[in-house]
Amino acid sequence: QALLIESGGRLVQAGGSLRLSCAAHDRTLSTWHIGWFRQAPGKAREFVAAIKGVGDMTTYADSVKGRFTISRDTAKNTVYLQMNNLEPEDTAVYYCAASPAFTTLIDSYHYFGQGTQVTVSS
């Protein structure tokens, strides 16, 4: 069984909002740092946002800062990505992953889920 499962992606119009969920199915990950990444067609996977395993510290890619918010519900073992004011350039498959280090470096992350498709129409 996958350790991390993403959900919530769908087709939305530009300017709209979506909330993605990343459900962890292993409590040993509860203190790991969780990151969101995305991969558009023909492009490399890129960092979007991350949240520390303990505490509220977060970090964002410049392209989403002020529009996206990452948060954690410890009781539900779930991390969310609230995406507002979506743009066509946000169209991608979105993935979550876990890391023992609080970092934006994709190579430090493990347990990538299967991804969820976000499509923003203009």
C-alpha cells in the first residue's frame, strides 16, 4: 500500500481554487517533513511547498507564494495544499512526498504518491 496518497485534483477555471490532500498511511511519517511538487507535460518535476513535521514552518516556491498555502492536520495524518487564484501555468500533476530534512531539494524526498491531476483552463 502506498504510504502517501494525493487527491483533490480536477479541472478548474483560471482564478478558481482547489484544495489538494496528501494522506499518510504510516504513522512513522507523522514527524517527517512533507513537500508538494508538480510536473507539467514536458517539464521536470519542481518544488511547490513544504511544511515541517513538527511546528508550523513552511516554505514556498516563488511562483506560488501568496496564492498557495500548505497546512497539516496531525489528527488526520494529512497535509493539504490550498491553491487560490489558479493560473493555466499551474496545470500539472501534483505529488506529495516525505523527507527527513526540511528542504526544497527534490532528491531529499521519498515515498512519492501516484499524483493528482490539476488542470486550469483559461
